[in-house]
Amino acid sequence: MHENQRKPQHKIFSQNHFKRFDTTATETIPIRMIISISVVAAIAVMVAIGFQNLQTTASEHELENQCRTLQSSLYTLISGGVARDLDEGEAPGGTTRVQTFTLPNNLIYLAFGVDPNPENNGRLITGLTNNGNVIAYQVSGGGKQVFWLSQDMIPFREGYFHDNRWDVHEDQGLILLTAGTTTLVFELVKRNHNQYILIHATDTVEP
């Protein structure tokens, strides 16, 4: 063979070279997997937040509609109703309105006659706000919503049942805390020439 004709040279890779190549590929796969998992997790979080916001908005809208329906109903009660005299044990019942509320699962409270969280600290208290001319509610993830009622509106009072009839708690509104369907009776009553909208219900919030 002529000395200028050289045999083709074949690269010979050592076993250590393949090990280095395989190690690099093995390290790349977990990094890509971690990035993919992170992206999927971020998308899932964004979807969850969006769903929660939609649920909050829908619940607030639902409660607003129910409160406005009640408000309209009570205006007709006030304009044409007859009040029961609470000082007369045998007095006939006053004019009433009945409304069924569908309260969402994320309800924190729905209150009549009182803002139960005036300090916005999550601690609920009973009593009266604006002499009972108010409706307030809040759902999880949302802010407090308040209906300040006209002074022409007769104030709300929580009721209590004794001597086989409903009477008013003079200094308390009613606070609902439980989700689900609740039917309330609102009765026009009077005592000492003061008229109230007596709610035939008693809450569990301590004074």
C-alpha cells in the first residue's frame, strides 16, 4: 500500500464519553418536567382564583336581587298594611309579608336591622344600626354589602316567641348565618306609637 493512502480513521468513543452524554440527557429531562409541572400548577391556581371570583360575584348578585325583592315587598306592606298592637295581648295579627331566601354556600351573614361586623374584623355582634333601617350581607371572598334604607322605611326588629305570640327585641336586628333555603315572615307591628317590621325568627348571635 502506498504510504500516502491512509486507512480511514474511525473515532473510538470511550465508555466514559457515553456516560457523560447519558448523564447530561438524564439531567435535562427532570428540569423540563419541573418547568411543565410549574406551568400546569400556575394555570390551575389561576383557574381556581377565577372560579372563586365568579362564585363570589354570582352569590353577591343573587343576594342583592333577593334583598331588593324584599325591599319592594315591604314598601307595599308599609303603605297599605295594618300594624298589630304589641301592648294588647288579644290584638289581631298585623299585615305580613313572607319571603323565601336562597342563601349561598359561601354566605358569611345576611342581617336585617344591623351591620354585624362594623369594625370589619370578622367578629360578629348583634344590636341595631341606623335604628334598624339597614340590610347587610357578606360572602366569602367578597366585601361587606350594605343597603341603607330610607327613613320612610319602618325599622327591622328581631323577634322572639313567648305566650303563644311573637314579640320584638327592642334593640336587636336579625342575623342569618346558615346557607340553604330560609323562609321568613315579616309582620307590621307597633308599640308606644312606634312601628316596627317584626321578623318571626331569633338568631344565635349573643348580645
